Amino acid sequence: MRHILIILIYFLCLPYLSYSKDFEKCSNDENSYEIDKCLKNLKSQLMNENITIKIYSINKELYKNRNIFISICGYNIHNYKYTDRNGQLIINFKSKYITECNAQINIDLISEYGFCSEGQYATAKWNSLELNNFTYFSCNRLK
């Protein structure tokens, strides 16, 4: 009886232990004031949270076990990040990073050199309006 009770408690607690936050996406159908208000609310929800983004290279393969350089709303993170073996990048939205953002959080990702012609880097973008779980590198130059 004791083992059955332990198993029952385990299954009742399992959904809470594997809980991951799902953030509500802002709608593009609203007026600019409502979108701005929604993005500011989302920004406060994302403060000090981790998000995971799956990264794909220019040939649509996972960008696995590689360096990535990141800029959040113009704030360059000096330490490079590293994608895992599943091509995922974990970003912590520390308050010092996203205080530079007005409402929408924009992330510029830069690959290692050598992915584009003449050995240049590839770039990708992510933003809180689209709130995608993935992004693709392309050979467009940074501005």
C-alpha cells in the first residue's frame, strides 16, 4: 500500500516538476498602443527568465555545438554562448540586458566565421513579438 501511495504522489507532482513557462504571444491584429502595452507586459514576464531557441544554420541543419555571439537590444554580450548538441541556445534575460529595450526585445545572433562567402559570418534575428522557438541563420550582413 505504501508503494502505491508513493507512486500516486509522484504522478500527481510530475506535471508541476516538468512545468515550463509558456508566454502568451502578442497579437499583430491589435492597434499599436495595445501591441506596445502587450510587449511591455511580456518584457516584464521575461525578466530574469531563461528562454530556449533552436538555431538552424544556412543549410537548414541544426547549428550544433558551436559558438554564437549575441546582442540583445543593442547590448553586446561579451562572452559568446554555445549551442548544445540539439542546436539549442539558452538565453537568460537578465535585467541589465533587457532594460535597453523599449518594449520589444530584439536579439541579433552572429555565427562563427566561415559560414558565408569569403569566410564571413551568418546572422539571425529573434524578437519578442514573434516569440518563435527557433530561428535560421542567413548570409545577410549586419547593419
